[in-house]
Amino acid sequence: MSAMETQLPTLVIVGRPNVGKSTLFNRVLGEQQAIVEDRPGVTRDRKELEAEWLGVPFRVIDTGGWMPRGSDLDDKVSRQVEAAVQEADLVLFVVDASVGILEEDEAVANWLRRGDHEVIVVANKADNNQREEQLWQFLSLGLGEAIPVSALHGRRAGDLLDVVLERFGDKAVANEPTEGAWTGDVEIEAPDAPRVAIVGRPNVGKSTLFNRLVGEDRSVVHDMAGTTRDAIDTIVETEDGPIVFVDTAGMRRRSRIDDSAEYYSMVRALRAIDDADVALLVIDATEGVTGQDQRLAERVDASGCPIVVLLNKWELIDDPDHRIEIEAGVKRKLAFLGDVPVLKISALTGKNVHKLRPRLQEAITQYHRRVPTKDVNKVIADAQQQSPAGGGAKVLFAVQGATDPPTFTLFVNRELPQHHVRYLERRIREEFEFGSTPIKLRIRKKSD
């Protein structure tokens, strides 16, 4: 976590399942960030983002429903909630004004009273004056008067945030305009930390790997497919600088998605891939590359970001012949990805996970690499001299027009054969050491 984030006051939203915590989280942020659906259990991991009210920045953390002594998954979600509260400067305890106090609300209140954190009771779904008049019942929770809001419609949300800033006290510090480093006519901005998306089918060990990389139990890990419902991201300080790791929901074929929350989880995961600098494609080594893995790899490849393939659960394969068979299957079924790095790891034990960092740094460097125009044209000229396109077709001039991924525009006198375009792409990749990073060639015919 960055130093700036640790200085911000922290607001944590807690409560039993299905009281509107994620809706309130989105309302505080002012945008749709958490998946919201009118049934319990949609939020399982804690999601943390920066919000601002009246110029005062603060961290806000959305959590799953606190239900200890339930199922194994309920216990894990509850531990995530408890870990978030330990970081809190202020806790919003959300209850449902439309149904009053339930036994689960009393359990949450008892737990919060045993701690030493400051708590505000928020009576959500107080959509009208009649419900506001019934708020006296929440005094029995022993945590003070409840503040009525409707997170869905925004009713009294501003009043709630005013109270939040008041309770933050001296920790609530408004942003002040800052000037960048003066270089004559521009401001220098620090580059964004590279984003690494962890993707794969459900239940292949993505969250276990995420927790291993982050160094703490940040995502709920459970042996039930589909546990992660949202894209969770965390900044990790490494020897090579900060990296943002993004844990995504497992993606299945759309025809098999019959759950609206799962559909939106998939949409969020696809967005995380499009925003990523590198994608870690996690494959269950005990199953090998499935057709679903192939389709997901095609989708990641189409986004243009580099891919590192991780064969997870490698420690479960004892038979040497089976290992050889799995490796051959990876090369055969993912051949369209080119020479991508393939690491055999165990996210559970940590075996070989340390080999990932240099591979990541290499892929990130390649993804952002920019080549001088004169060097590009020299390579193109040498390549054409060694193997002309034929028919008088040739590249007149070349330039790298973009990075992320590296994109080159070739100005030609006439259309180039596809085999020659692939030849030029291979030469550019080899000469400038782009490795497995996807590169794009755009062909432009010079106007007469």
C-alpha cells in the first residue's frame, strides 16, 4: 500500500448480509464500483478505494456480511470483515430501516461494542418520513442514534458524509493544490504503477495466488467455484517499484452464466484485462489446458497485453510422464500465444512463485518499450534487403506510433503479402527483444 493511502482516514462499512452495504459504498464513491444485487452473499472480499467529500480524501472499504459460526465460507468472509475493522478510523454499521432489527443485527452490534472503534449506525432504505420515525428502535443496539439514508436514491447521503468528516476530526484534511516539478513548460507526473491481472477459470487458485503475492489474506479463498465476485486490486511494493495486482472472478462460457451477479463479475474481469499491463493466466495443472482456457487466452491476447502462463497445483502431479504430457499440451493448445513464459508453481505452498517477479518485470518493460524511428527503419531496410516482399512492394518508412502494446505503422507503396508482414513482425520482435509481448503492425499505403 502506498504511503499516501496509509495517511488517509479509513471508513469501513459493515453489517449483516443484504442491508445495502455495497450500494452505500457506491454512493460514497459517487460511481458504480461494487457489484450490487438484492440478495445476500454477493460481496465476499473487502474492496478498498479512495473517496472524497468536500475536498477531504479518505479510504472507504466495502465488506461482506458478518456472519460468524455459519458455513466455512461465512467464517472466512467474517474474518475479512474483522480484518478491515482493525484498520478503521470509523465504522459505518448498516442496518435495514425497512425491516427493523434482526437477530443478526444484534450479533453485529454485540461484536462492535466489544471493540474500541467509533461506530455510526446507518439506517439504510429509509426512503420516506414514516421509516425515519421508526428509527428509535435502533437505539437498543447500544451504539447511539441511527442516521437515516437511502443509499439507492441518495436521500440524506450528504448529511451522513458530513457526520463522517466530523467524526474523523483532525484526520480529515482537505486536499491543497500542488504544483508539479517545473521543467520550462510542463509538469512531470509520476507514472502509474503497472497493473497485473490474475485471470483464469473458476477454482484454479487465482485468489490463493493473489494472497501469496500480496502477502496477506486479502481475498477469500475457498474450494467452491466462483468465490471472488469482483475485481480486487492491491498495490504491492516490490524491488522493482509498486505493482498493482488485480484478483478477478473466474470466467466461464457466457452460455453457462445464469446468474446476473456472475455476469457482472465477468464484465468487471474483462475490464480488468483491458486495463492490465500484464495478465497472469492461471491454469489448473491437474486438468491441463481446457477449451475454456484456450478461449480465455484468446480474449487476453486480443486485449494486447503480455501473458505469463502459470501452471498452478504442479505439486499434485507426481508422475513424470504425466508432467511431460501436460507441458506438451500447453505448447500445442496455446501455440497461438507465441513464445510466452510458462511457470510451474504452487500458489498454496509458494513453490516457484518467486520466479514470477523477474518475468513480470521483463514483460512490463517490453510492453512499455519505445524504439527510436531511425532504429526501426534500419531493421526494416535490412529485413527487406535480405528477403524482399516481391512484386515491387516495399516499406517506404516506418515509425512506432504507440506503446501498450508496441504498435508500428508501416507506410508502403503497395499492399504487402501477409507472409511478408509476419516476417517483418518477427524481425522487429527479435531485434528489439519484445519477447512474448504482442506487437501490432498497421499498414498504410502511401497516397499517390
